Amino acid sequence: MPGTWSLDCHADHRLAATNVAGMTVEGVSFVRLFPYTADDGPISMLDARGKEVVLLDRLSELPETVSAVIRTHLARREFLTTIHRVVSSTSSGIPTDWTLETDRGPLSIRIRDEDAFRTLPRGELLITDDSGARFLIPSVDALDAHSRGIVRRFA
């Protein structure tokens, strides 16, 4: 990435990367290879399908404007809000808007596709909204009946 790629952040918080040849990759995301032990890198830039486009050795080697965008993206990706209750859903199909009660207070999110739901190995449910923010339901079975009904329609 250093010197060969530039980043553009769209209004919906999705990122696009463009290389010096003019090739643009929409919907890029960034993933720390060692999130708990190596804050500065290495970091992988992935395309919308999750395929690695480029490996960044260190954020500190990038221009501050680029590293700031990547750090913001990583913070959003790594931050997990816990869902305590699903108050409402605008539809029984996708896309849908959910109103939630979370550990951070009331929140509304939009879910664009079925791929937004992923069951983790210990049974937790990870939900990714249309802006890439991730939410955790530690146990669907522990939710109230109304919330369980909504969640099970989708996940």
C-alpha cells in the first residue's frame, strides 16, 4: 500500500482503494493479523469477498491520513456491542432495520443481507450491519421470547 494505493471513504462508511494503475477495489476492509499483540501491523487489506489484496507491514509507515482511516476502520470492526434485546424489526425479510437495546444503550441498525449473521463456535451470534459494525448476541436462547422470534427469522 505505501505509495501504491489510496483510500476513499464513502458516505456509508464503506472504503474503496485505488492503485496507481487506476484499478479500484470497492468494499475493502482491514484485518489485524495479530490483534492482541501487534497493534501496528501486519494488517491485511481484503476485498469485498474477503480475499487479500495487499499486506501492510506497519501502519506507522503509511501517511498519517491513510493510517488514520485504517485505524478508524479497525476500531469499528473490532468493537463489539452486545445486544440484550431486539425491540423491533421493520420486516420479516432482508433488508431490515432493527431497533435494539444494547450494552451501549438503544440503537438502530440496518441489515442488508443474510450474510450479516454468523454463528460462532461457542454458540454466540455475530451480526454485521450495513456499515460494517459488528454486534454480539452471547446466547440467542437467553434472549426474551420476542427477541428470539425476530432473531430466528433471520439467523
